[in-house]
Amino acid sequence: MRVPPEIAFVTSNPGKAREAAHFLGRPVAAVPFDLPEIQSLDFAEVARAKALAAAAALGRTVLVEDSGLEVRAWGGFPGPMTKWITAGPLGQEGLARMLDAFPDRIATAVSALALAKPGDRPEEVLVAVGRKNGTLAASPRGTNGFGWDVLFVPEGATRTWAEMSPEEKNRDSHRARAFAALRKALSS
């Protein structure tokens, strides 16, 4: 797939757009667009559907991401529904407290990127997934990053991503891994 010089990254999250530009080493235009989101616990399936809808609606090549947390004690939930839990009245603090009843706070941060152009069929959408294991903090910590960065402590670390500098987080985050997989797929 030939990628335009400036990628239209369909997101209303400026943090995701900044990270995308960093990982791709090129300009990334954040294009806020309200996308339908299918109900699935499969990140790749959700990202693929969002990319197809965005490419068709915008008439251009687009990149979308679906990300979230798979909590081991909950069998992978909330997965792609993480933002619906943390953006609502429950918030980050509520998600952390919900795990208090479980001895296991192990979680995996997942990022699924999908690149599609208008007219693509589902099997033509390029999907790349990155995963990073870690744990969820007992309460939100830190002021950097965005979303659930205040809760996620990557494996081998003692600080949340929000307690790290952007450079520290970006060295080996779920998103860094997804973009590395995307670059590899684009070059082959």
C-alpha cells in the first residue's frame, strides 16, 4: 500500500497524534471524526471496521487506532471497551478500585493500528498490533501522557507511564510496538 506523505490519523486525541508522528517520523494530521465502533473484544476487528468506515466517509487513506487494557483477572475485559469505562463516571480511579477485590493486577496494554484506503475490502486493510505487559496501579499516578497512562505500570518498571517522560514511555510502549509492526508491514 502506498502511503500519502501526510497521514490522516482519525483521532480526536492529540496525544495519540503526537505519538504517531514520533513513531512514523513524519507529519501526522489528527482528523477528529466520529466513527461507529463495533462491539467486539478483538482489537484488530474493531480497528479494521473503524478504518474502513473512515476511509469511505473521508474519501482518503486513513490510519486509525483502537487501544485499551486487557485485565488478566477479568479474562481480558475491558479490552477495546476501556475508554468507555474510564471516560465515564467510573474514571481511572474507579477502574483501579474495581481491581481491589482481585489479588492479580496484571494487565496488557494493546494498540491495534489499521490503515485503509477508500474502496478497500476488509482483507485489504493493513492491521498491526502491539502489546505490552504490566500491571495496574492501585490508584492513578503521574501527570504525563493521557488516558489510562496514569494506571499502567509496564513490566520491569515501578512507575506508571504517566510518571515517565514521553521518551521513556515511547521506548517500548504498546503503541511503539504497533507502529514498529506497521512500518515493517509497509516495507515488505
